[in-house]
Amino acid sequence: MGSGRGRTRRAQATTTTARASIMVEKWQDFVEEQAITNTRLADYYGVSFKKSSIAASPNPGNMPKHDLWRAQEQMATEFFRDLVELGAFIFPPGVSVDDISFKVEERNAYQGSSQTYEALTLVREEKRTSSAGFGTEIITHEAQVQWYPGQVLREQSKASNRQFVKLIRKINTAFNHTLDAAKS
């Protein structure tokens, strides 16, 4: 018989939530096996960090920054798609690579602050049956990946840069935050 510990243990059991997982060594192995250790990822992914023609812009003062942000978004997206294809980033059931995008934007340092920083944000779209049961609604979840994405996502960054391993971990954390936000 005993002291009823079995019931206590059963009561303490929690359900596990599906999470994304990562295997950074798959990225590192890929870089070595493909002999791209010293290759700039911007070149590898065909991302141009060149400024657009300012004369063609209706708002020339803002164009260079936004071109840079689009290049960083493209580089983050291509990098992420490779991670998924390599099996270095593993989704929980029901999520696909097409549900994920990245954006670079100015964000407030904290709520109510006027101080802003550039940030890389992961955006996950979740498709749900509408509450009325007719059709599908898309719910967007966002989580910040990193302040100042230009520290990693820049023209001269090489595939072997250890900052990309840190970025993999940050992407995983941000992705899992979008799962948590969906539950609340």
C-alpha cells in the first residue's frame, strides 16, 4: 500500500507541449561538407546589400535603410529555409516552413519607450478554422529574434561565423515564444 505517493506523483505529472528543436551541429557539418567555410552567405544566397537607385525612390531619405532591412530579411529567410531542409530546425507537428517569415523593423526598447532599435522579428502564421466554422482565419504571432540584426546578417558574414550558431538558438527561442503566445 504505502503513503499514497503514487497519487501525488500522478497529480504532479504535466502535459508536454510540442516545441521546435534544433541541432546546430547539422549547420556546422553542412558548412564544412560543402566547403563554404569562407563563403559570404550573402553571396551564397544571392542577397544584394547594394543600395537601390536613390533617384528612383519617391522617398530617397528612407530608401537605403529599407533596402538594407529587405536584404537582411531575405538572408534570414534563406538561412532559415536551409536549416529546415538540413534538419537543423525541426518543427512541431502542424507547422511548416511556409508559415514562417522574418521582418526587420524599428521597435521600441520597451512598452511606452520612445527609444527605438532595429530588430529582427520572426512572424508565424497560424491557420485555424474560423469560430463560425466557415473557412479559415489566419492568426499572426510575432517574436523578436535579435536586436541589431546587422551584427550577423551583413554582406561580409561568412558561413562559418559562430554568430550564426547563436542566431539558430535565438530563432528557436523566438519560434517557441510564438507557440506560447498562441496558447495564451
